[in-house]
Amino acid sequence: MTDIESKPGEMQDLRDSAPGEERITEHEMAGGLSGYLIGYGLAILLTIASFLAAQTDLIYRPAVISALVVLAIAQMGVHLVFFLHLTTGPDNTNNILALAFGVLIVALVVLGSVWIMNHLNENMAAMTAHQAGTMP
């Protein structure tokens, strides 16, 4: 929804909106149902495409992982726009900043954990044959 409300007799330009932004009118039965159905359809198509990419020989085998990553990012985009209504409008600045902060924290935790495990792997002493034989 936008902060600018139109007067009852005034025409409003509906083309001037971000993807996924819904304007609810009193004539619409379930405010935004068409946006949810489009998002649901796109999500189903992307899910089917992921299964097809993984199980068929349509894609060169070493490139399957790259294709799945691209499809996963597209799936996240569909969910953010059509279900969470995250748009580039001025109303959503705080939402975008919160999303960016969340992504930063997750990246720090994951990359920090990988770095720590790699560091421990390099610096741990190797197990001797006697120590390996005495393990339960």
C-alpha cells in the first residue's frame, strides 16, 4: 500500500508501481489474490525446473550445481517479491535494510564457522596408529 491515497473520483496510474506491490480496492474480493497466484505458479515452475535439472541429462553434469544455484536464487526472489512484498518503493527501505543485515549475519556465521573448522583441521595433530586402535 502507498501513503498517497486517491480521492473517490480521481483516476490513479496503476502502472507506476513496483513488481509485487498490491493496491487493494474495495471491489477486489481477496485483496491481492492475483499476485499470490502468480507467485505460487512461478514457485511451482521453479521447483519443477530444479527437479528436472537434477534428474535429467538436459544440462551438462558439471553445470548442474550452477543451474540449481541460479534456480534457488530465482526462487528466493519470487518469495521476496510476491509473498513478502519486498519492493524497491520508499516504504520498504527498512525492510531491505533488515534483510541485508540478516544476510550479513548469516554470511558471517557460516564463513566464520568454515574458517574455524579449516584452521582446526590444519593445526590438529595427526592420530597415531596406537591412538586409532584404542578408540572405542
